[in-house]
Amino acid sequence: MTKHYYSIGEVSNLLEVEPHVLRYWESEIPMIRPKRSGHQRRYTLQQIETLKRIKDLLYNQRFTIEGARQKLKQDRSVTQEARAEAIAKQKLKVDAALPAIAKELNELREALVRLKQDCKKITGHK
């Protein structure tokens, strides 16, 4: 069973950065706002993935903190646009399928009505 929240120490060890670095990133990048339990920060898996991305941007790709913030914002925007596009495509598919579904349901209803009438004839009920 996986944990839902991780302490700053656990995240620090996982990312191999000092806790004060995580606190700094948290202060500079709004999308990292860990839940607090008392005075302890609790990071979600999604936040940890964002922190991994930040570490990569800063340490490997040599972004500034401002550049990393803008890149994350841009990536988030692209992700939201892609999600909206996928939803729109799915909605078009559903809308295209609705007339056929309605027709099939109507045919089923008519078949049930006929079946009910046949049952009444067989049993002699009105």
C-alpha cells in the first residue's frame, strides 16, 4: 500500500536535496503547497513529481528559478489545453453516437411492448 503523504525529510532523501532547498522552492513556486499537519509539511505524490521536474529544470537544464516557474506554468497550460481538446473530441464521439443509441433504445422499447402483448395473449390477461 502506497502512502498518500510524505514528510519533507522523506522527499529530501528521495530527491537528494536538503530540506531548506525544498522550502525555498515551495516559497518560489506556487503550485507546491504541501499540506501541513501541525508544523510538518506533507507532500503528495503529484507534488513530488513536480519537485522532481523542478530539480531537473534547475540542476540539469540550468533554468533559473523564474525560468522553471514559467516553464512549469507553460507545461501546465499545455496539459490543460490537451485535456480540454481530448474532452471535446470525446464529447463529439458521444454526441455522434447518441442518435444511434436513441434509435436502438426505441427499438428495444417497441420489442418489449410487443413481447408484453404476446405474453398477455398467451396467458389470457388483458
